[in-house]
Amino acid sequence: MTATAGAASRAETYAIAYGISDSGVIAGQTSRAARWETGGQITVLPDFAGPRTALAHSVNDAGVTVGIAATGAVAHAVRWGANGTITDLDAANVTGLSSALDVDSAGEAVGWAGDDAVRWGTDGRPTVLPGLPGGDAAGAAGVNESGAVAGTASNSSGAWQAVRWAPDGRVTALALVPGQTEAVANEINDSGTVVGQVTVSGADRAVRWSPGGGVTVLGALPGHVESRALDVNGAGVAVGVSQASDGTTRAVRWDANGTITDLGTLPGAARSEAAGINDSGAVVGHAKVGEQYRALRWGPDGTITELPAASNRTTTARLAKAACPTGASPLVRRVCDR
């Protein structure tokens, strides 16, 4: 596959892309939360506390973007309007951690606040989604255009289980894989297909849950031992990572029939990850070359384009790490590790 560089100079070494809208707008992070417009130019989004304190997880076709931003001693779910105006979606929460992970075309966001799965309306008003019976925590990760939500919740045994919420808020536990000790749902498409991963014998395995409730374990690349599916488009094509036993990762795509494809990466990259895919088949993510993190876009034809960066920072942003409690939910860990 052909790799081409974006407008960034070689000194600009930190950029990660997390999500892409159907119109091609991309959300992610450089020194600050960032949005790459359809023409390729980068928009650095405002924050509350300066560089390295915010990241953008998802963006819709209108450019409305959601993510997390530090507000002092804590970090909160935020939404940026198409014009870049930032709104704290969890301003009343003065001691806890929250994050918005996805946004629909209307601008409604989903994520979590503390131990609760939350949907934020266009007016910013939060609605707490119910957890599983006997469980004490939940988090939402993805929302589709009908208002169905996917995420993770603890069950009565304390184990994390993948769940789907209907548009009216009813929660359903998704099918189990034999031997699983944990399951995480990362995204849902408009037909109700959900992707994520289950943990079996200490190893993550990418999975796809059908709208009818069946579960399919997706494979890893030959010689690899783990995989995680992070996003899915309207055709049921999923993207994520395949991981070798030494911890190195490759960005991958699973077709609707489950066939896995290595998306390729930049020369010299030890790690790569595909984090988002749109209905045109464009994929975004990043590669790590030495200590440099470079945001990438894979075109539907497989062409790799490096997105411009706005930072010469060469270390990752563990924005919320200090606030992450021991035993945090999988979705909290997902944000803490970004």
C-alpha cells in the first residue's frame, strides 16, 4: 500500500486520529484536541486548561465533536460546536471523571460519568442509562441514528459485560463467548450491529454482535495472539487492532464476512491502530514510528495518508491517568490509556 505524508513537518511528531464522519471530518488529538476538515486542514479545538489536556473522540458530519477535557483537578465530557465553541457537559460533577465517546447527527452524545452510562441531549441535559440487574456500573461507547446505544456494564457477579440500550433506554446484555471473563462493546452501527472484544484466558478477542443477538469471534492476523474491534460502518465492516505476543500491533479491517486484512502502516512503524471507519470505507487511526505518533487516514483503495500535526510533542497524553481509579471499568480504562 502507498503511504504519503501530509502537510506536517518532520518536527511535528504527535497526532492521533480516533474517529471519522461519513463526510470525512476526522476527530483526534495533537497538542490539543483536534479536528481535521474534509479539505485536510487541521482545526485545533479550544480547551479549559491548556496544552495536553483534551482529546476529541468522535465527530459528526456537521463538525460537532465530542471528547474529554481537563477542567482543573478533574476531566469532563465536552462537546465542541461546529464553530469550535466548547461546552462542559458535566459541569455539575466537581469531583469525578467523565467522557463523551460518540455523537450522532443531531449532536446527542453518549459516554459515561463516574459509574454511570450517560446520554447528553442537544441541550446538554444528561440522561443516565440503566445498568444490568445487580450491577453497579455502566458506560456508553457508541450511538446510532435510531438512538440505540452500545456499551459495557457490570453484572451481578461484578464481571463486565457488553450491552445494548434500545432507544427507549431498555438495556440488554449481549451474547457471551464461552470462557469469557470480560466483554466490551465499542461501537454500534445503524442496523444495530455492535463490535468490541471479549477476554478469554487473559487474551482479548475481537467480536461482532449481530442485530439479532448472535456473536462472532473475529480472527487476528497470522501469528498474532489478540485483537480488538473498535468501530463498524453501515455495511458491517469493522476496524481495530491485531496484536502479537510482543505487544506490537497492526491496524486491521474485518469485512462483513469476517475476513481480516492488514491495512499496512508507515515505514519503520512498530505499532499501528485503526480506530474509526465511515460508510465510504475510509479508515483513520495512527502509527508509532520510534517515539513519534502520526495520525493516518487509509482510503477505501488502501492508500495511506499522514494527517498534519500541530505539535512537536513526542510522548503520549495520559490526560486522565491520575484520576483513573483501581478497578475502573473498561471504557474508563480506554480513555485513561489514550
